[in-house]
Amino acid sequence: MKTIDASIENFFKGKKILIAGGLGFIGSNLAHQCVKMGAEITLYDCMDPHSGGNLFNVKHIKNDLNVYFMDILNFDQLATHIPDKDIIINCAASTSHPFSMREPWIDLDVNSRGVINILEAIRRFNPKVKMVHLGTSTQLGHLRYTPADENHPEFPTDIYSANKSVSEKYVLIYSNAFGLRTSVIRLSNVFGPRASVHSPEFTFNNFFIGLALQKKAITVFGDGLQMRNVIYIDDAVAAILKAVASDKTDGQTFFATGDEHFSVADIATITAEILGGSVDFVQWPKERKAVEIGDAIITNQKAKSILNWSPKWNLRDGLVETRNYFSDCLHEYLR
């Protein structure tokens, strides 16, 4: 990974790290990097099909990991894995916007109560541990100004985004009220190796990648002119690890987003150009139009300033790396 500093590598060597949701896209990429840096990794994942866990994600490092197929909703089980850890990274989430609208109680449990469970276990059993929680840019809803920053008001348009907003506030409350070393990294349309590419229930640009790799048509709703940030997985991992290693992040929220902005139509076109397939424009489904947020133009200046981080990958290079990864294992991600 070209985005990790030597000083960060030294920090993580020998650290005991718990990654909740560790078999998913972001969690497993974090695990690979932390193993390379000599950390002792525990993955905690219930393999909920709505969260994207995939055992193939850690096939090549499984002997270097402790893996527990457990649920963050079970507080008693969770609490047994908290006391001896130096770092906790919470990637666990029910990540589908449409699913959250169909099953709001499930989304509420995983994305809100599950986070409370982690925070309470930390408060009771390991209050000195460093925790980073993952948020999302869709917490903001329709933008009131651009580029949006961490102070932008939040009016989410779907249940998933609302619960991610609430859970972020839990993380910040526990930092302020109990002195916990907790912080939040908000991500936006992360793509790359080990992503769930088989379903539109996950990030739209990874679904585009899955369609393109199968030489199928990428479907774009409407004219696709709404703007989006995208960020390659290695840049997202680097931002998370820098947040973990910094004492300046406690009680803080950061956007880790790409520098470039693209329309959804452009993302589809570039994906098809590099990976294959074609692009079709279709009418908006009523249920998707109702929660569409329009342009999402986000600034990453706070992360650049405080974390000394900046994205190193552009969209095209990231798509080439993604194509190379899936070239001989795509079948592992289509089921």
C-alpha cells in the first residue's frame, strides 16, 4: 500500500486490534494492512448477508487472525473481547439504504444499538482503548452548501443514514461525557478489492464494478448528473489508521473522501471503459428517487490538515487495481 507512512507502521506493530465487521469490505482490507504491520488482529463478524461479509476476503491471511462469528448485538459475548485490546475499529453495519427502508428495526438494532453495545463495553471494561467508528457522507442528506464539511447540518433521507448519524453522535457523546478515546471517520463511496460487487444493496459504484466485470450493462437512473465523491479502499484504510494513531482525533469527526468529484454517469462510463460492459440510462424507480440526495460534494480539508493524510489514488488507477484483483476470483463475490 503506497499510502501508509513508516511511522504508522511502527505504531501498529504488536498492537492488539479488534475489527468489528472484520470480514466485510473495509474491515478485511484493514485486517490485511494491520497484519502486514505486525499487529495482532481479532475479527468479529456475524456474517449478516446485508452487511457484505465474505470469508474469501481473509483466505490468504486466515492463519494470522483470530476470527469470531459473533454479533455486536450480544453484549455479553462482545464484552469478553474488549478488555485486552489496544484499538477497536467499528466497521460493523447493516449497509444497505434500500434494506433500511424495508426493515427499519433491523437497521436500528445493528447501526444504533450495536454501537451503544461497543461503547458501553469500552466504558465498563477498557476505557483507555482507542476506538474509530465509521460514518457516511449520506448522513448529511440534501446539501445546504458545497463543498460540505464536518459542520454541515444533517437531514438524512433514509433510515440507514439516519441511524449512522445517530450512532456517530453516540460515539462523540461517550468521548465527551466519559473521556473515551473515540472518533469518527465518514467515508463516501469506497471502492476496490474485496468489495461486495454482487448486489445494488451495497455501494452503487461497487455494483457498477460487478456488472462491468461480468460485461453486463451498468444501469444509471435518470440522467446520472448528480455529483459524487469516490475513494479507493487503500486511501480509506490509510485515513482510518492515521485517525487511530493520532491523539488529535479524540472526540472528532473527519470526512475521508477523494479529491475528485464525478457525476454518476461519468463513474459508470469510466467503469465500463476500463472494466467492460456498457451503460444504460433508465427511469428512476419511485422508491429510490424518494431518498436520492442530489449532489454530494464534500471537502476533505480537515482530514488533510489534522491527520496529515491525503488520497493518493485516482478513479482510473483504482479501477485498474480493482480489475486486477477480481480477475481470478470474481466468482467468490457473485454468490
